[in-house]
Amino acid sequence: MEYVLGCMDSHGGQKYENLYSCVCIIDKIAEKIAYGEYIEGEVFTQLRTTPGERGGLFRDPERARLLVKKITNITEVAEKACFVGLRTNTANKENERG
């Protein structure tokens, strides 16, 4: 639920089209990665900007880098598959740049 609401916010707000697409994304992510592995990767993603020595735990391990990269790749593929025909914020920004 939290993922879907965050996804909707980042793609233009709480509209039916965004709800459908964001649910689609989380379903596609679930097809590619186990829930526990996804949660671990999300922790690394969110805490890797923690400053100082404590944040090093979330930035340096090879597993952290691999999980963050895996989740990023899976999410990008899922977004492309689920936002077919809809203009996402990313697409809007690219169009605004020229």
C-alpha cells in the first residue's frame, strides 16, 4: 500500500490511471524478486545516504550495491511495462527539456 501511494504521488497524484499502473508495477516487481530481498534492498536504498560511519554499513557492502541495482532495474522495466500510453513525470521532464 505504501509503495502504491508513493508511486502515485511521484507520477502525478491520486488518479485511477496512476492507481492501476502503480499496482501493476508492484505486481511486476513481486514476480521478479522475493519480498524479503526487496525489503532488504529498500532499506539499503533509503539508508545509504545516512552520513558518517553509521551510513557506511548501507553504502559499502557488495550485497547492498547489487540489491539496489537489481531493484532499480526491475522497477524501471516494470514502469515501462505498466505506464504504457500514459505520460509519467519522467517522460514529462524529458519532453520539457527538449
